[in-house]
Amino acid sequence: MTNPRHARDTERGRYYSDPAGGPDLVSVTNVLDTAVAKKALIPWAVKLTVEYVLAHLPAITLRLVTEHTAVVKEIKAVHRDAKERAADLGDRIHKAAEQRLLGAPIARDLEVMPYITQLELWLDAWSVDLDKHIEATEITCVHRRLGYAGTADLMIWLPTGPGGQLELWLIDFKTSATRPAKSVYPENTLQLAALRYCKTVLLPDDTDAPMPRIAKAGVLNLRASSHALVPMPAGRDAHRAFRGLLEGTRWLHAAPSSYTALLPSVARPSRKAAS
């Protein structure tokens, strides 16, 4: 996960501090991580773990007698390590994409460059002029009244209106080493809607500006050998759904982690003793 300005990780997940003062703002991704079930994660973790065990079965069998605890710990870490590696690669791709869109030098990273090549192909296909068509990249969007914030990967003008008229798009980058370029998750719509209907953006000097009027929203999937811009229906209905998740997240984050058991006020003899 990238580290936007003003964002910090807490025991309740990511929150943003507001440079204007006031309470911390829960991050959009924190809301989705808290309130949306990631049903695909468990099958993915099981598949990864089984494949690892089968690939190393002879060695694992030999080690189980003398290194049982270490082997179990190693197997349990397989999916977690894979998730961390994927997240780290995603962070590096996002950073390189931001540098490319800003016209800044990009660090040489052999894992990252195929994804940036796909970004280049996408920019060329849409004849994007970085100076004319990029409205903002990695910009913090804030909704103080509702109490949340998030970071938009890209706001860009694309010729998707009637007669090729330019329209302002809100785009979120998604990276994967395995998923098809056209695949998305429903919660991607909720993420985009949450950002789209923020009221404010924070400029580089931490002053406020009105949230630009977004015409369309989509996910730009970047893969090592392909890419796809997938439009998402991030309208008012999706924003209402996000607001429901936001309320659930607030409740869950405020709820105690344990409760006191109720015991009878006066000890009573057991039924067996009474009989």
C-alpha cells in the first residue's frame, strides 16, 4: 500500500490527519478493508499454500520430525509473504507511474518497468499530452463532513465525450501478476465513488481547493504484458452504498474488543445438589 501525504497507519487501519485541524479522517481503503468481505482471499491463500507444500513435499516430510514447529511456521507464512511481495511491487509501480506522469526520472527497477511500459502504451493510445491533459496525480481528496479521505491516483482529460470532447476522468491504478487486465472487483466502484464525491482536494502546499467535477471514473489495470481501462459506474448510488459501509466502519472501530460476561448476582445451588 502506498503512503500518501498525511496518511498514517493505526491499530484501526489507515487514517488521514487534516492539515486544517479537526478530527482524523478514515481512509477510503480502510473502510473497504473493514466492511467488505474479501471472499477471494481465503481460496487464494489455500491454493498458494497447497502449491508450496506439494512443490516442497520431500523436504518438508524429512524436516517434520526434527523441525516440526519451524516447518509449520514456514507454511503458515507462505500466503502472507506472497501478499507482502505483491503489495511492495504495487507500491513501486504506483510510485514509478506517478514519476512518469509528472515527467520526472524513474528509478531503474526490472520488475516495475514492464508495467510502466504498459502505462506508456496506454498514454500513447490516447494521445495524452502530460502538460495539457493531466489534471492531478496522487492527490488527497477529503470529505470533512462525512469524515473520510483518500488519494486519487490520476485525474486526466480524455476525449470520450460526444464528438471526441474532452472529459475529466478519475482513474485508479490496479496491478496484478495473475489477474486478467479486464478484471475488476465491485468494491473498486465504491472506492472511486467515495473519491469522486469528496468536496475538497489538498494542494501541495496543504491549502484547500474544490474537488474537480468528474465526468467518468475507471480502473486502469496495469499488467506486465497488457493493460485495460475499465469504466466503473461510480455514481450517487455507489456513493450511498459507501456511506453505509462508512457508518459500519465507524461502529466497528469504536466498539470494544471484549465484553464482560454476565454472572448471577447470588450463587445458587446446582440442580444436582438441590435434588
